[in-house]
Amino acid sequence: MHVSVLASGSTGNCVYVETPEKKMIVDAGLSGKKITSLLAEIDRTPDELDAIFVTHEHTDHIKGVGILSRKYGIDIYANELTWQAMAKNIGNIALDHRHIFEMGKTMTLGDIDVESFGVSHDAAAPQFYQFHRNNKAFAVLTDTGYCSDRIKGTIKNADAYVIESNHDVEMLRMGGYPWHLKQRILGDKGHLSNEDGALVMTELIGDKTKKLFLGHLSRENNIKELAHMTMNHTLQVHDIDTVNTVKLYDTDPDYATDLFAI
């Protein structure tokens, strides 16, 4: 299994996963043109994609879903409430490309198993995904106000993670967002802060865990270096070796990471 975080941030999100048999993305929150250019950075093309797994209906996760599916005949997977919520924004999708992926279920596509799990976010029925192949696991967890014990039990000790480091709390509080938006982000259906995401990882990291991608950083309320420093410091305080054992990787809203083997 190989992965690349094509884009991650408050302006658009897309994560690429491939196996010998399947190529897929989690979300398509940028234009079709931008996702095509991001795929080119890892020497891939959108016509190779077999599936798009949608987490929820917010624009930074679905902007390119409809156009990619129509242009390249890509299957789309989402739960029923998410389908209903995003229908008006993604346009007409061919019936044979529409698939219901129930929350809490596991689906097999070729040589990979995809597991869905619910999160706490202000969307119709937000769910994220964990990919399993050959006793390896890769979990994507962003857009959640908190990480429940149920989620922790589902994705504990994966080989690699994309974990939310959305905002620095003080930057958010002192910034220019209106109060109601600040409350939303800080609430139980908002986003994980740098500190919260780091503390979650202290409970998730196990002896298999080797790679950690910091995702969904806010342009206005975070700095890449600050998110990285917070994660690194918190893990080290909890005796997790970020030099030799667990490697930290930054993500970007405009550039893809390298294609990593999991």
C-alpha cells in the first residue's frame, strides 16, 4: 500500500491510496484541474482512479467529486445521508457510479479492505476511513471536534495516520473570525487543535506506527511549524521517539507529499 496526501487544509482536502490492484482517493475537495496537477506530482493521472471515498459534504471535501466522476467514470462511495447532503453540489452522477458505504462497515475493493467510522463534526453524517492490506493499516482522521473511545479503539496502532492539527487555540481566539465561528471550531463538532490532535496520537500510536501526517491546518489560525512543534513535543513528553521510530510529516493545501510505502 502506498499513500500521498495530495492536499490538506481548510481550503481543500484529498488523500491518495494505491495498491497493486486499486487506486483511490479520500475526498476531492479541490477543482478537477488542481487534483489532476497534484496527481501529476506523484506521476499519477485521474483516469487511473477506481474510487472516491467521501467523508462529508463540506465544500473543502467534495468540490471536485462530481466533475472527476463524470469525466473519468470514477465510482463514488459515501453513506446515504452524505449523498443526500451533497447531491445539489456535485451534480448528476451516473447510477452505476453511486455507492452507499454505511457507517461502521468494512468494504472490500480488490486487494484492499476499507473500514468506515463515524466522527463528531457539523455535517449530516461525517465518516472517515481506515485502509487495511497485508496486516498494514492506514487511517485518516480529520474534521472532528474530539476523538471518542470508539474511534480510538477502531484505529489504534495503525501503521500510518493522517491526523488533524487544525488550529492553535490562542491564534484562533485572538484572530479575526466572528465569535460564532470560533465557538463552532472549538466545539465538540468542530476541529481538533494542535494540542488535541497531539494528545489523541499519544493514545493511538502503537508498536506498528511509523508515519504521521499532520493534516487540515487552518490558513488563518495555524502555522505549519507550530503544528509540527506541538506534535513533536507532546509525543516526546509521552516517551514516543519521533527521531527513530515515528516520523512526522507536514502536509500542504497546494502541494502533494511524496508517495510513501506503508
